[in-house]
Amino acid sequence: MSNAPGGRVSSLVRFCWSNQGTCGKALLMAQEYRLILKHIDSEGYTPGLDSYVRHGGYETLRKTLLLEPKIISADRTVGAPEQIRNEVKISGLRGRGGAGFSCGLKWSFVDRKSGKPIYLICNADESEPGTFKDRQIIYKDPHQLIEGMVISCFANDVKLAFIYIRGEMPDGAQILNRALEEARSKNFLGKNILGSGYDLEIHVHRGAGAYICGEETGLIESIEGKRPYPRIKPPYFPAVLGLYMCPTIVNNVETLCAVKHIVEMGGAEYARLGTPNNTGTRIVSISGHVQKPGYYEIQVGHATIRELIYDFAGGLREGRTLKAVIPGGSSAKVFKAGERFKLKKRGSDAKESEEEIDMLDLPYDFDSLMAAGSMSGSSAIIVMDDSTDIVEALANISEFYAHESCGQCTPCREGSLWMSKALNRLASGDGRKEDADYLLTIADNIPGGRTICAFGEACSWPVQSFVRKFKDEFEAKGAAAEDRRAAGGATEADRISQVSTVK
Ligand SMILES: Cc1cc2nc3c(=O)[nH]c(=O)nc-3n(C[C@H](O)[C@H](O)[C@H](O)COP(=O)(O)O)c2cc1C
Ligand code: SF4
């Protein structure tokens, strides 16, 4: 079975338990479904315009710009932009950046009567640890993103748009700028696009390399040339008071690419992909202790975590067993191997029943992971086998969040730092048994509306879940350090400092 990145996973037969089919009937095993990644990594495909056009690129834009107004009734005509917005609504597309919010709904919130310009920003910050899907599009198929953006901008009467790319991806910015120049040269962008009378300009804006720039209002502040301090909502909902206090749409790279396919195939057809309320496809980044880390596009909910890890990513390393899985980027709550969940499922007779399943058998979709107490977030699975020191793993994650807090809110600024300090102390063998409870007290007091942005949740969820699910390991580390201290022995931290003093 080939499951290297870019390859297709061949069909195997399995029996289904899930809501995808009738139980007991043989089903094709989960397969990659390459819609957005269709050409990426295929032989001879390059990021250049010629390659994109040879593969049918910009044809959807051409058709979009030729769309005629639809007469609905004697006194109601629906223009082309509104038709596209309706298709996006019908498609059920949910944002691929993290929160999974309905794209059609977000677009419907845009204040179109303010008389102010409407802006669109493509969020290409992709800073959530474990996530590496958007950059595949940026580096290998930039015109797909540009076409998706031009269509989305046309649908929302946007004349100026931005791609906000994280500072650590200078090559990506260069590739995008080159692609934008190519698009301008063939009039897919700029004034009077393809003779339609529609004008649009897109600029690339490079961040300076901060995780919080991925949060949409921090990102907006950053484009405005300020520190990326997230804004309070309300009143600063981007759809009403966004960039330069004008209505603004912020969407993820993958979301905007999906729009192109929705317009191409129709919203209803797109909604047939995936599962109800979890429509379309999603690119999943898989990393950690697997044989074939990589990115894999699936129909949402058509593969379980088990299939993603063992069939797509080649399973664990030789002789290892599974310890934990983070299902949606480092801020998602961790699953412990062997954890079981009760999930509702609908049978072929439409009757609902409850089934208890192993964490690995959760279908990879927004709702199932949420029901299991975590999230699909930025669709990044991080796999940890039994060689993982769970305290060290969490110390590593928490150090990242402590470093990246913007510092505006006391619970987040202080709490993330306290958690990181306590975890580093524990990991270096200088902790206390009570550190586990101490960590939980801090982590439980940051989220829940106490902070300006969702970073408060992002830094607390890993601590809450790791410590609760692996409490014995945290307590054992603390107890061992206490015993060593009581016996007058050097702690690991002491030993490290002695070594560095000798040096
Ligand atoms: C701390 C934080 C970091 C975020 N980082 C990203 C990011 O790197 N990329 C992204 O698309 N969305 C990120 N988001 C989500 C954005 O705020 C926003 O919801 C998203 O870009 C909307 O696009 P979508 O609706 O297409 O998903 C982040 C959110 C938070 C709270
Ligand atoms: S929650 Fe944290 S990152 Fe977000 S605004 Fe407050 S301090 Fe900044």
C-alpha cells in the first residue's frame, strides 16, 4: 500500500461501525481524497502560472465573472456575488483555520451597508505547532489560493485583499509575490479582471514571527503596523470593525481554496463530500512518532484517527506502543491511548444509538472530536509513543505558549509563565508532588472568558488534559525529586548546573 505524501492510499476492506454506512456491510477503507491537493506533488506540476493554467486553472474564475444575474421573482434579482455567497452557504464549508466556524455565516455578517470598503485577509500564519498544510498550497500551488481569493473577493465586493504570511516563511512570501505578478500579467488580477469590469489588488504582508499574529484581530493590528495585540470582541468583530475599522473577512488558506472548488462543483455537490455538518475535505498534518509523517487530504469524517495514524502515516515505529495523541495542533486537548468515548451514531434506519468506542476509532471530523472533549483545530495530529516523557512533552508545549503570550491579559501572561516554570522544574527533576495540582489550579483559572482572545484556552487546554490524564506521571516525577532532596542527593537541575559550572 502506498501512502507516501502525495500518493493515494489504496483500498482495503473493513467493517464499519461509524455513521458513514450500514454496520456489518463491507466498506472501502478510508482513502485519501485529493481535491485541494489534486495536483500538488504530482509529476511535472510546478507552482508557475503555465502549469496551473494547463491543469484548468483560472477557468472557475472566468466562469464566475461571466455569471448572469438570476431573476428569482418579479421584484428580486440575485447578482453573481450573492449567488456565490449562497453556494458557499449551501456547501456547509467550515473554516479550516482552527475554530471550524461556518464560512457562509461569517460572510453573511459582513456589514455591506456601511459605505466603507470591505477587505479580505487570507490567514497564512500557520503557526500552530504540528501544522504544515497551508504551506503546501503556498509553496506548491500558489495560484490555487489566488484563484480562491479572487473568487471570494468578487463574492464579497472586495477591492483590496491581503495574504498575511508568517515571518518564518520568507520563501513562501517570495513564491506568492511571484505568483501574484504572474496573475497580474495575464489579467487574472488587477484592473478590469478578464474584461469583467471588476478590479482587485492583493498584497502579501509578512509577519515578524509571532504565534499571536495568527489570531485574526492580532493579525489585523499587525497589518495596520502595530503590535499584534488581539482586540476585544465585542465590539471589534472583523466583519464589522476590522482592518482600518472597516468590514473585513479573515479566512484561512485552505478555506479560500475550498471556495474555488465549491464554485466549480456547486455548493450542494461539495456538501455531499464529508459528512453532515462536517462537509468537504480537510488536509490533515500528521507528525511525531509515526513512520510516514506527512499531509493527507480526506473527506471530513471519512477516516478515523486509527486509519490516519496506522494506514496513512504508516503506524508507529518498530516495537513501540501508542501513548498519546494530540488531535488538532498543540493547543488541542490530548487523548490518552485506550481512552474510550460514548458517541451517538445514526443507523441506516435513521435511529440514533450510543456506542462506546476507543479514541482511535473516532471519525476525524469537527463534531466527533468536540464530543470527545477535544477538537480538530488546525487538523494536525501529533503522535506520541511509549518512549515519550509526558512531563517533558508538556513542558515543551507550555514553554512555547509562555513565550508567545502577547501579555495583555494577566491570567494568560502570568499563568502561561507560571505553568511553564513549574513544568520545567518538574521535567528537570526539581519539582514537587503538589506541582500537578498547582498546574491544574492555574490552568483552570485562565480560560472561560477571562482573557481577550482564545490564546487563554490554547495555553490551558494542553495542561488541563495532560495533567488530568497522566497525573501519576507528574506526581511521580515530583515525588522522586522530593525523595532525592530529602536524601540530600543532587537533583537533575543541580547536576546540570554543576556541569555548567565545571565547564
Ligand atoms: C492564538 C490563535 C492563533 C491562531 N492562529 C491561526 C493561524 O495560524 N492560521 C489560521 O488560519 N487561523 C488561526 N487562528 C484562527 C483565526 O483567529 C481565525 O479564526 C481564522 O483565520 C479564520 O479563518 P477560517 O474561518 O477560514 O478558519 C488562530 C486563533 C488563535 C486564537
Ligand atoms: S489571551 Fe493571551 S494572547 Fe490573547 S490577548 Fe490576552 S494575553 Fe494576549
